[in-house]
Amino acid sequence: MKAIARAHTNVALIKYWGKRDETLMLPANSSLSLTVDQFYTTTALEWDESLQKDSFVLNGKEVEDAKVSRFLSIMRQQFQLTSFARISSENHVPTAAGLASSASAFAALALAGSAAAGRNDDRKYLSKLARLGSGSASRSLYGDLVIWEKGNRDDGEDSFGVPFTSELTKDLAIVVAVVSDEVKKVPSRLGMQSTVATSPFFPTWVQEAEKDLVAMKEAFAAADFITIGEITEHNAMKMHATTLGANPPFTYFQPKSLQVMDKVRELRLQGIAAYFTMDAGPNVKVLCERKNEKLVASELTKVVKDVFICHAGEEASVRIDEA
């Protein structure tokens, strides 16, 4: 039985950066994200007893991926399967460029793997499962706003994505400025490990991120876009400050990343409420209101070539291919 799943990427407004458990992918702080409609992964998976090993085709090319192999082993163990998997996946998002491709990839993989095994797992379980492939994938099982609870248990059973509802999301846009679609030099996992181990700013980051989450929830409850934007921007820069404090220091900023940030600041001086955020990659996401999205996008094209306007995306979905 073949299952075909689709999951969208998400943009973290309150960042996840650093783990308290590397094996179980447990975060040091809780985070909040907005699932977006423009970037997604579609994955077809079939458990096949005739296979001698797993087969993984990504964007039409057969590849070896240690993270995918590890995750398939986890699914086999949890589903009590002995079969290998045949997978065909298409990433409609630049891979490993800081646009959360791993979030959509592992969310889709978890959902397809479960459905192909004939299971009827709930979203909470699937969120915990996807987390074992990529932490931020725990959020991509859901649409709209999602909080990934860091949890307190050592076994990770209380660390999963939870939908967070706000009427304000229908008025929000995220304009993505693609500075580079190349694979980043410092992978997220290595960057986190280095930050946790060596940055003197990391303990303060964890405390600040938790405070930011509380303030962000209050801002959404009050439909206060300005405060939401200010928290989003400040939270992102605090996260990136930890990487500059690592030993050796590193950064995901590129010259054009800084130029995009300056352009956003110029827009604010002109009275346009827009706020930037960056994940572990050079690409910049700009949070604004829908009424200003085309203006913001037009201004960003003066700095970078590729600009995408995103809105709140749907939850991950799956269908069975009977053919």
C-alpha cells in the first residue's frame, strides 16, 4: 500500500535553537511557528517486503541520506515492521538553505510511513514521531500557528506540537527573500551543538525565548500586530547572537541578508509595519500585514531576485494510492 503525504514548511516566530537531548530531539525551549502555504514537501512511501534495502529518491534522483535512514529505522521499530521502504519525495523548497525543508520533509515522511503501514495515528503521536527526524517537523503536522512544547519529561512524551489559534493569522503575510538556495556551510544540528557547548549566551537565550513565548501569546490574544512583529524580530536576533558567541564564532548572515534587514527598517521609517526574522540560513522572512504584502515584496526585489509571498498554510495531509 502506497501513501502520499504533503506537509508544509513553517516559519518560527519564536525560535527553537538548542537541544536538551540530542537523541530524542528535545528542545531547550518551547517555540511558536506559522505554517506557510508556498513551500512544501510531497512524499510517496510504500513498505515493500521484496526490497533488500531502503530506496530514497529525492527530486528525481536516488540519494543516500543518513538522517532519513535513521528515521526509517525508528519507524520500523515503532510500527513493528521488518519491511524496507520505497520512497519518492519532492521538495518544493530549497533544501538545507534555511527555509525549513527538513520540517516539511520529516513531517511528510512520518505521515506517509504511518498511513502506508495501515495505521491511524493521531496528530499528537505523529508530531512526536516527526520530531525524531527533525525538531521543527513536530510543528509541520499542523496548519496555521503551532506551539512546540519543550516538555519536561526525559522520555520526550510531553514534547510535541500543539495548535495555537488566532483570528489575526488571516491578516498576516510572510514575505520570503531568498538570499541563497545553496546548502548552508554550518548545518543546523552542528550549529546548535556548537552553540549549546560553547556560547556563553546560550543559557540566557533559553530564558529569553521562554519569556518571548509568553509575551507572544499575549500579543496574539490582543491582536497586537506591532508587538508580535517586534517580538519576532528581537527573538530572531537574540538567537543569532548566540552563534556569534560560539567558539569558534559563526553566522548565517550573508551581505544580502543584512541589506534585506536594512530595507525592512527603511519601510518602518516610512510607516509600513514590517519585521524580519531569520532561521539557520541566510534567507530572510518578513512579517507584515496582507494589506502591505505587495509593497513589501516590491521593495525586497530591489535587493534580491526571488521573493515569495506566503500566507498561513494547511495541516499535513495524506492519501492512499490504490493503483
